[in-house]
Amino acid sequence: MHKIVNILAMTALVTTLGAGLWQDWGLFTTMKRMVLSYMGFFFLGSILTLAVASVPMFESKENITPEIKKKKTRKTA
């Protein structure tokens, strides 16, 4: 997941660079917007990744099917 979030943030950075070159922004303005877009997408992507990864913690244990219960038990010989 970390790789996907990083690729998304880098895509935002490159898109901002392209917009800066296309619209003829100054160097400082372009760099500032690139850093802000990278950090924004990286932090929001990280928070969403944590939210998705924490969903199994909130599921009730009563919803576990018998097949999963069988897999979790250790087989005795």
C-alpha cells in the first residue's frame, strides 16, 4: 500500500510541475505548490490506507464463517 500512496503523491507532484510549466508560474511558486501537493496526497493517502487496514479490527467475531474457524484451529495428529 505504501508504494501505491507514494506513486499517487509523485503523480500529483509531476502534474503540478506540468501545470506550473504550462501556465508559466515562477520557480518559487511552482516548487511551493509541488511540495504542498505531494505532502497533501501523501498524508491523505496514508490516512485512508490506515482506515482501510483498520476495518478488520472493528468487525465482530460472530460474523466469522465456520470455514474460517476451521482454518484457525490447529490440527492434531
